[in-house]
Amino acid sequence: IDMSAYRSELGGLYGIACVLEGLCAQYKLSHGHVTIGCDGKEALWQALGANSPISPSASDFDLIAAIRRKIQRLPITTAMQWIKGHQDSASGSAHLDL
């Protein structure tokens, strides 16, 4: 398997998709909306933002395809938001992104 530098972020996004799937099933949700945030811009885009098919030879195809499949099957809508990483170590960190 060809792996990218952002595979760990993809793993986190897959975990979020699994939790959302479980919550929807547990509480029998049929509608709603959630915004998924991540500091890994490329991982976020590959998993949730790109509408084009992904090539089976692409890095992390397995994980990206699994995330997309889970998100598409959810009864709720999703949005994505890139969140700048390491905001807490920057000066003026009193205004952290929610």
C-alpha cells in the first residue's frame, strides 16, 4: 500500500465517520448536519472535498474510499472545515478557531 504523509489525519477522519455512523444508528437520526474539522488540509480535501473518483493506484486509496463510502451513507449532511494547526503555540492564541 502506498502511504502518504497525511495517513494519520485520514485515520482520524475515518474514526469520525465511524462515530457518526454509530451515533446515527444509536439515536435513529434521519436528518441533521455536522461540520468536520481537521488541520490536515490535503487529507480533508481528499476524504471529504473532492467529488471526482479516486484512482485505485492513488496513495491511501483504501482509507480515502472507506471514508467517502461511510460519509455518503450517513443520513445526515456533512461539511468540512480546515482548522489551522498549532494555534495554541502562536502569539495571540486567545482567539483560537472553534
